[in-house]
Amino acid sequence: MSRTNHVPEIADETDAEKLLRQLQQATEATLEPTKPQEALELYLEDKARECRKSTIDSHRSRLGFFVEWCAERGIDDLNNLSARDLHEYRVWRRDDGDLTVNSEKTQMDTLRVFVEWCETIDAVQPGLFKKVKSPSIPDEEAARETTLHVSRGKEIVAHLERFEYASVEHVGWLLLTETGVRVGTTRALDVEDYRPDAEQPHIDVVHRPETDTPIKNGPRGERRIGISAEVCAVVDDYLEHQRPDVTDEHDREPLLATSQGRVATTTIRRYVYKWSRPCAIGQECPHDRDPDECEAAVDLDRASGCPSSVTPHPIRRGYITHLLQAGVPVDVVSDRCNVSPKVIDRHYDVRTEEDKMRQRREVLDEILPDGSGDR
């Protein structure tokens, strides 16, 4: 009996390709048709169990662009979402939104989290979230973002004192530049939190999540922040002459208020965008733009498009940096601004090593006049 070797028939596709196709078909059969908007609402509902409202609002805003893009492209079922789609969205969002590298990273990182979550409800292909790419940012660049220097903040406040005295915008800028508080903290303040008649005039920072004004770090972020007599004078005039007699939906009296009630964080950001434009305070444009033709100059809704305009956070960074450069101990800065020394070092301290050495020398010379300290 002769024995012949059996040679398998060569197919049009390799065994590996055939297996991959079969796996893909099996996977596709288990996916549940899901509309982008439907997935977003389910995602936000799930996140709401563990995140603050401000975080939910941020995710809704960022992912709203993705839902909008899907609608424009006719993608009405996330089952069909591909890696190419994700790449095209990234390009669209970057170009259409005129995003900075840091903003693009934030947008795409949020999308990656969302797509990964969508996998848990069988809405997208397994592993698709790994195809969501975002720009890499060197640690130093990520940590040392834009800073509004104290000197520039003082110029803006001086302009407001002259032309917008004791307005809600003036008071908002004063609080941000004179205390270094976060924008959420500024919004959360009530009239009763302003204590000008105390032995040391101050504002009380209070965590009130049950009435829609949580603060960063929760109860650990509660503290008293001393304020100057000059700040008190402006706030007193604002309360007496400018603040509308309103309460918010929880019958609280917000310190920063409009006729509609407590200001929104987006409103405070608009104040910051508006007045951080050099042309808004009578200075020449450093970007060689004609203020009569520049959209960022003539349209307040586009004020953020000015290269010199900033968000509130650079004000806080500038304030903390100013304290450090003035030699204020890190633990004092940490307590006043509710930020850990480690975070200060990584995200706020823009002093050079020469600055740090000089300040150590000055302190040690005072303590150890014989010069035996570290130089």
C-alpha cells in the first residue's frame, strides 16, 4: 500500500486571515446597535455616580463635538465606527476648533475613555479605544503651561478699577488675582462668606455640593483666605451699589451675581477672556492685528481667539509663582491655595534653579549670618 503525503488545498486567504475574518464576524454578531447620542447619555448617566457635576458638564461638552461630527458624517450606529473615522474626527476637531496641543490632547483623551466605555455595552468593536490617538506632550511643557504674570493681572485690575469700578467683572478679577482661588471657588462664594468685619478680613471657602457649589478637594478644600482692605473696599461698593438683589435656585445669595442669579463658571471664563485681551484695556496688539478687523477684538464670543487671552487657571498659576518668587514658604502657599507641595512643584513652580538657589541663600543668610548654610 503506497502512502502519499496530503497537500492541503491552497485557498484565496491564509488560515490566519480566515480565522481573523471568522472572529470579526462573531464579534459583529454580538454588538448592539447604538446611536452616538444614546451612548453619550448612557455614559454620562454612569459617570454621574462617581463624578462631580462640573466633570460631567465638561465631558458632555467635549463629547458633544463627537456626536455632532457623527451626525454630519452619517454615522448613526457606533457599531460601524472605525479607526479611520477616529483619525478623521481628530483632524476635524483640531482644524475646525483651532485647538492648542494641550486642548487637543484633552479632547482626544476624553474620547478614548468614552470609546472604551462603549465597549462595555457592546456598542463598538473590541479594542477600538486603543486606536484613539492624542498628541504627546513633554512633561515640562504639560506642567508649565501659560502663566498670567501678576504684573499683567494688576494692569487689568487697574483698568477695571477705572472704567468698570465695583462691577461683577471687576470683583471677579480681584478675587482671582488677589487670592489665587480656582474659578469654581470664586463662583461658589456667597455674600455671607465675605467677612470684612472680622479681626482679619477674609472669605470663607465652603464645600456645598448639595446646592450645586462643590469645591475642589471637597471638605479638605474648605478654608479661610485673608483679603486686603483694598479688596474689601471694592467688594463693599459692589454689594451696596452694583450687585442685583437676587438669590439662586437654592435660595442662597451668591456673591458674584447677575440678574439671573449665581454666575456660571463659563461666565467667569468669559470675563477673563474678555479683559485679558491687550486691546480691551487700551494696549497695542502684540500680534500685529488690526483691532477693527480682528474677530477676537470685535466679537466677545470670539475673545478666546486672541493669542494673548487666557483662561482663569493661568491667573492662579501666576499668583502661586509670584508667592514662591517672593520667598513665601511652600507650605504656606499650599495652605492658602489648597494645593499640595508636590503639585506646586510639578504644575505651578516656574522658578529657575537660579531663583530657588538665590532664595535659599537669602533665607539662610538671615538665619545663619555666619554663612555656614547651604549655598
